[in-house]
Amino acid sequence: MQNERTTLLATLIVIGTGALWGFYWLPVRRLEELALPGAWGTLAIVTAAALFLAPLAIRRRRRLASADPLALASFALGGAAFVLYSVGLVYGRVAIVILLFFLTPVWSTLIGRYVMGWHTPRLRVVAIVVGLAGLAVMLGSDGDMPLPRGSGEWLALISGLLWSVATTGIRTKSNPGPGEAAFVFALGACAGALALAPLLDPWPDEIATDSLGKFIGWTVAAGGLWWGVSMAGLMWATARLEPARVGLLLMTEVLVGTLSAALLAGEYLGRLEILGGALVLAAGLLEVWPIKRQDGARPA
């Protein structure tokens, strides 16, 4: 009974986190408009998150020091993956960036099969085929080669792949508490943003003083709510759910992000892009479709 309650709570947290992150493009783009282009705005956000979480990490430093190094590396990699996603929202269309990120169930299954040696049921193979077909349809909707176009789409695709690696490591190793994990996640994000920012855009010559208050407000809100509170909850839930299931439940972000971008930014998808996105989502559904396990088989 306790396990069922824990799973239910973790599921609700991941769904809520996905819905919240469906609006994440708003502060990211707002910071670009106010002051910092490209990854510099994301660097400001994740730095604020790290400072916000630092007191908790210091208070629980013994638990953090005793955590599995590979688990900590997985959390840090997850932070770097989310940085790529965050920056992708600046350079690409919101819905396309989100959908490219949500190919994670496909990558998670492939990693589980070929890296971890886990059993892969036939339905998981179908999910991979459907997901990759959706990717091809979505990216080839204009008749060109089905490849990401522009830095935003490439960053989103790589982000989803890295997040799959990170969640696999988080799932298979003993982990620190959610607060400490979120702090390590934010540190990994800081490192990723710091490495990426100079490659995409130079530091702005000046920041308008009349925008400083709004800039600080958006930075603190995004760092505290999205990267602080929601990430702490997500880190706790991720350690208690299968990687593919986490990827699926986070798909609430697809709906919220697509609708919010259409209503607030006028970004709409074409018919083939919608079809490709639907296939990507269908692949996620197939990933968690109930499957009768064979004796001795490891979960996919």
C-alpha cells in the first residue's frame, strides 16, 4: 500500500512538473528580451537556483558526501541536459523543441536494451519505430531531409538524449535526498550554461538599468520555482519511477507548451508537424503500455 501511494505521489509530481514547464518558455524569452541573449539568460536562472538551494545542500552535506558518485554525476548531467532544452526554447519554436525533447522514451529504451542489457519487449520495439517515424515526419514536413533545422532544434534533440542517459543513471543508483539532488542538478546546469553561453552569443555590452528590476524578478522566479521547487520534486519522483514512465508523464508539458505558445506567441504547427508530434506522443504511450513480463526479465 505504501509503495502504491509513493508511486501515485511521484506520478502526480511529474505530471504537475510537466504542466509547469509548459510555461517555462515565457521567462526564458522574457530574459532574452530584457537583457541576456542565448544561454546567458539561462545561466542567470540556474545560478539563482543554485544559490536558492545552497543552504539546504549545506545543511545536508553529509548525505550529499555519502551519495553514490555516479548518481551525482547523473543528476549533474540532467541539469546540463535541461540547459540545452532551455536554450533551445530561445532559438526554436516552442512546440517543436518540446516534442524533440520528448523522444526521451525512445532513447531510454535503446539505452536500457543496448547499454544496461535489460529485456526489451516487442511493444517497446514498436514504440521506437513509431517514435522515429514521428521524428522523420515532423522534421521532414516541408519536403526537406528529416533533420533538425537550426540550433534550437539540435539543442532540443541532444537534450532529450542526455536526459535519457541521466534518468537511467538516477534510476539505477542510490541517490541523495531531493533537495541535495536538485542542488547538484542546478550545479550541472550552471556548468553546462557557462560552457554553452560564449559559444552562442557574446556577453551583452550593457544591461539597461530600467529593466534591472524586471530582470531580477524573472530570474528569481524562474530559478526558484522552475529550477528549485519543481526540480526538487522531480528529482524525488524520478528516482521512484521508470525512466520511460517519467518521460511519458512529463508529456503534459507538450500540451501546455503547445497551447500556450499558440495563444501567447502565435506559434502554430502545420498538419504534418502535428501528425509527427502525434506519433512521438504515441511512442511514449506505447512505452508504458502494460506488458506481461517474462520470468527473469529485467524491466525495459
